[in-house]
Amino acid sequence: MSVTVRVPAKVNVQLAVGPARPDGYHDLANVFLAVGLYDEVTVTPADDLRVTCEGPDAGQVPLDRTNLAARAAEALAARYGRSPAVHLHIAKDIPVAGGMAGGSADGAGALLACDTLWGTGASREELLDICAELGSDVPFSLVGGAALGTGRGEQLQPLEVGGTFHWVFAMAGRGLSTPAVFREFDRLGEGTGIPAPVASRDLLDALAKGDPDALAATVSNDLQPAALSLFPELADTLAAGRAAGALTALVSGSGPTTAFLARDAQSAATVAQALAASGTCRAVRTATGPAPGATVVHVAHA
Ligand code: C5P
């Protein structure tokens, strides 16, 4: 038997970051929107836990036990007192180390795939608990849609979205490490003396209305100065997208993928074409959001 799960990428339409906490994490008000770029995780029984990966960025994906997919299988197996002997195959389309929760997607995907393969019957709450142990963004990868994440981002509240948003994503020539971007945020003193992060009421209203102009006017990313400090060339990509007619341009999460909101599909195609021709990025993709969370798309009985 094998089980395949499809999991979306995310963009943060608001990422409000508080000062560093004693445990090293930062309190967030993190408004996640899942977008239609997907990884697929296929699990099959095997002699030993093993991870393989295909896709243009596959060479950058760790295949050892540090891979979130492997850690998810181990965590679920440990909870149910069984062996995590499975082959996890990742068909990767989400950029690696890109600020779009690609690693988190693989963790959530492997968890749901193993749960289905093993018939553990874990509750949604149990799966979400394991996701939160794996990483701050992993619960959202399971849930999808749109949600406000508080705490370190793992405590989710689903959000209403009243329409489809059209996005363009520009992939950078190299990755950025999330911990490094948070360290740079601290070094720049970005969190010093600021109040506790809260979600913007106007932004939540814009999402609920499905209004791209209102959303464009309210998006924000407190990690953007830190990402730009570590990767100054991203400013050129942001400028190229704005010049091509994007309603707004921002760094996605901890970056370095940049995200451009367009008014409609046609405008997204125009922005995508201009970005591809600008020479300021490695690849360009369009995608719409919200997208569904981790979903079983195929079960094969051998
Ligand atoms: O939770 P996750 O393992 O994905 O976080 C990766 C790193 O990102 C953490 O070790 C920490 O350095 C940083 N982080 C943070 N505050 C958050 C989430 C992540 O400082 N709320």
C-alpha cells in the first residue's frame, strides 16, 4: 500500500514579530495564506526509514533524520509504539529554504500520509500537537486556507477569505536560513521596545472581503528588513515587480522568495513575465490563494 498527500506552500500576508523570548523564539502575529504551489509526499512500507526527493531543488533537501518528513514519521510512530519503517518520497515543487514553508509542508504531509498508511486514527488535535512539536509553521501546513498564528506561530485560528488572490512568486538564487533571519532581526534591534504583536484589523477585513487592493494596502512583514540586510539584491526583485504593476511586493516569511500581489490572473501573468525578464531572480511562478491544507490525493493498494 502507498499513500500520497499533497501539501501547499504559504505566504505570510502579515508577519508581526515581537522581541526575542527567553526560549529564543519570538512571539508572532502571523497571518498565513496557503497558496497553490505543492509538495507531494508518498509513503510506502519499507525495511527502514528512508527519504528520497525529486524536483529541481532536490539536491538541497537533506535526506537524513533531520528532514521534517522523517521526524514526522518518527514522532507518530513513537506515539503509537510502532516502527517508523517507511520510505518517504517527496516530489518537491515548493522552493527550498525559501520562506514558503516547504520543509513544514513535507512534515505535515508525511504525518498525514503515515497516519493514513498505519490507520492510527489519530485525532486532528493529536496531529496538530505533533505538528507544533515539529516546527512553528507545520500546523498551518496541515490546516491550509488562511489562519492567524499566535504564540510562536503554532496556535492557529482559522480566518475567513472572501475571494481568490492572485500571486506571483520570484525564487532567489540561494536560500536563507530562518534562524539566521530571526538573529538578524534581533541584531538590527527590530524587536526592541515594541508592543506585543497583533493582527491588523484592516488586513483581516481585506481577506474576508477578498479585496486585493485593500489587502495590498495592509500587508506587512517585520522580517523584511532583516532578510534584505542579509540579501540586499532582493530589493531589486521587489522593485522590478512593483514596476511591472504588482499591487504590492514583499518578502515571503523569512525569505528570500519575494511575493507580488496582482489584481487578477492577467495582471499576475504580466508581472510574472516582467520578473522573469528582469534578471533579478532564478525562477518565477504564479499561484492563487487560499489553497487547501494537506490532503490525501492517492491511495494505492499493492
Ligand atoms: O519552529 P521552527 O523550528 O520552524 O523555528 C525555526 C527557528 O526560527 C527557531 O529555532 C528560531 O530561531 C526561529 N523562530 C523564532 N520565532 C518564531 C519561530 C521561529 O525565533 N516564532
